[in-house]
Amino acid sequence: MNKQILERAERVTRETIAPRASQYDVAGANPIESWRALWREGLLAGTVPAAHGGLGLDMPTYIAMIRAVARGCANTGMTLHMHSTVMRFIDALGTAAQKRRYFDEVVRHGKLFGSWGSEPAVSLSRTLLMETNVRRDGAGHVIDGVKHFCTMALGAAHYMIWCALDGGTDMAKSLQLALVPADSPGIATDGKWDTLGMRATFSPSVTFTGVRVPDDGMLGDPGAAIRVGVIESFALGYAAIYIGIAESALAFGMDYAKKRVVRPENVAGAMDPTVQRHIGELAAHLDAAGLVLDDSAARWDSADLAELGPLANRAKYLATEIGLEVTSKVIQVVGGRGSYKEFPAERAFRDLRTCTLMPPTVDRMLEAIGKNALGLDAAMFNVSGSPEPRADRA
């Protein structure tokens, strides 16, 4: 792990990003100044290869960086992770010309890239399927469809759109990624994003109507996106974000318990054995989730494709369940004041409850973890058009 990069991320988060987190949450607006701070520190290019001017971070350092940013602002951590994962896709699937062009926009100009895959009629809890259609039309392609939860809408410079080539339903053959400039004609949003938490990820629904994309906007061959081991890294980064949020909530709860004097005993709340038991339980559980995350990250770069899903699932499952426990019980430990919006525990609870809804779901993760333990196929998602894994393939 690169400790200098981690120290840089912790410093910019502490000094610049965390102080703005509440303001962006209230406004429900993209954390633009936080993005600029990350760019000035070179962290927007964390997953851009060193040969193209980026940091080329290994997975342990990357996960530690995302976790550190999420401690200060969950929304900045999530948007940085989405952007960084697009950089991974470009590195894995892009042509030499695409890499030069898009990496330069990030390194030199601080441009953000969003990834839009969710759709209103398709659940990603089990099956990877896209109804947004991309088709060849003259000297390029045209996209039509609707996307939900479009993170960084009106904030990113480019959007990586998950499409079905010519309306195909077998994603192993039809899944096509397209890099679309944000100012392309035919992109429209209602701008509605009024959610429980993760408000500053600004992720409204977006409609694509006859959006033209040149050939050099197509990223990789059809179906290639599911074969390069990048899609699984979404879940590993989510786990880092969940743990970072929970760590910030627990740190606040412990500090509050130490400082709050309770009458008539006139002692700090931290002296209450009940508070001590709660804090001890939460700290132990959070340490366990962090250790599993660190182990998955340490094994990631040398793992083969079949191992990535199980590594990500176990980390995300534990981070989800333990993160929800921590952020809920911290409010209980603090008491009624824990629900005040002036305190970070309330925002941590809302953000974690919201972002843990991202696929794969808990049920899907447990199913996959169980299959892996039994020696069965345990892909993170079923690919539409392919048969369900069979038990006799073990």
C-alpha cells in the first residue's frame, strides 16, 4: 500500500472535503468543489495508469483511499469511486487513442466520468440486462432509452452508458458500453433527486432520445465488459464506502460519549457500562468487516476472474450488515440528540441506509457466497440470455 497517497487523501478529506459534506447534503447538489480538491491532489486520476500521468493505484491503496474519503463525505467517496471505475473500464477496453484522449481529460483538466447502468424496468439484484438500445446509424451509433440513478448527472463531463446492441437480450453478446459527452443533444433529465440519503450524488433519471455517438465513443466489443474483471470492483469499492461511513459515525459516537457529562452522577457517558458494551460490540464488528475488506483488496490484483465475485461479495455483505448496525446503534448510544441534523450521525445513518441498496442485494450476495462455499458457480450477476448455473457443474 502507498502510505503517502493515503496520507494525502486523509489530509484533503479532513481539511477540504469533510467541512463541505453537510452543505452539499442539504443542497442535494454535486460536490463540485470537493471534486476539484481531489483533482488538485491527483486523486481523480487514482486508477489512471502511470504511463498516462495517473497514479495507477494498486487495489489495497485504492480501497484505503476511497474509504478515507467516505469517512469525510459519503457522496464524494461514492462519486469518486464511480468515476474511478470508469477509468478502469477505459484501461481494460479502450483503444490507444481512447486512452490518450480520456485519460488526458482527467489528468490535465479534472473531468469527471459517470457510469449509468440502472433502468426502471430491470432489477439488477439477480440479472444483468439492459433495455437501453444502441444501434448503428450511418457513420456512428444512436442511443435510445431511460436510465435511473444517474450519478453525477449535470456534473460529469462524460457518461459511460450501459446499452444493449441492437436490442439484444443476451448480454454476453450484446452488452455495449458507450462514452457519451454530457452536452450531447437528446439527453434530458427531470432533475428529480429528493432521497433519504446520498443526496449529493445527484442521481436523477435520464432519457436518451436519438443520442448520436461516433464510433470512437464505443468502448470495447459487445459483451467484453463482463469479461475483464472490472464490474466486480464496483462492489468492492461500495464496501469501502460503507465502512468509511460507519467509521465516521462510530468515531462521533465515541467522542460524544467521552464529552457528554450525565447528571446526577456528573460523569461522562462513556463511563456507563451499557454504553461501553455497545461501543465494544460495534468496534469489534467494524474491525471484522474492515479486515475482510482489506483481505479481499490484498488478494484482488492477483486473483483470476472467477475469484473476484466471491471476494467482492463477502466484503460488501459484511460491510452492508455491519455498517447498518453501526450507524443505527450510534444514534441509540448518543440518544435523542443523535437525530439532530447538526450532528454527523444522522447523515451517516441516512447515507448508509441509501447506498447499501446498490446491487448486488444482500439476498443475492448470500446466495452467491453460499454457492461459492458449496463449490458451485457464484457469478456476481446472472447474465441475461445465459442459463442459470447448474449444481452438477461443481
